[in-house]
Amino acid sequence: MKDLKFEQKRSLSRVEAADQLSALADALREGGEAELDFGSGTLSLRIPDDLHSEMEVEIGNGEIELEIEFKWPTARKRAAPSATTAAAQEAVTRKSAPAKTGSGADRGKSVKRTAAKK
């Protein structure tokens, strides 16, 4: 079962169709939170930087059908830490690791600590 499905079928003039596609193109270009007005209501979407797209054209029975589909996950991706951030975290980890003491058996064992998440 889908969480939400919005579907609208209606006849449009060529200009109205172009306006609808232009509004969608603007939302895709801007990214982030977008609101699309579909006449009968407004659809709010979060549009990420990366999308999967499919385009399909079918010709038959005296008609041309053009489908344009965009997909993206609903969950937000966490940004991978930059090399500078990773190096800084490792420096903090090294500074906060306790000094090694004890018998020779303890040598070679390392203590791994990570910075607390905010």
C-alpha cells in the first residue's frame, strides 16, 4: 500500500500543459521544499538534489502517450563527513584516548572512541 497517491486527470490546452511543466521544472531547479499548484489543490514535496527519471513514449491506436516519471526516496540522506571533518574527528579521538598502561599483553590493543552525536 502506498503512503500517499495524488492523481489528476483533466483536459488541458497546450499552453496550460506548458505552464504546468514549467512550474514543475522550476520546482526541480530550486530543489528543497516545493509547492505545486494543480488547480484543485496544492501539493507540497521535498525535492532532493539527485533523482531517478524515466521517460516513456507509446504510439498506438491513433494516440501518442508521453510519460515522464521522477523517483526519489522519502528519507533524507545524511551528508558524508568531509575529509577535513573526518581528520578533525580523528584528532579529537587521539587526544581523548587514555594513555596505555599495564602489562605488555595490553600493548597493541587500541581504544576506539567516537565523538558524541548532537
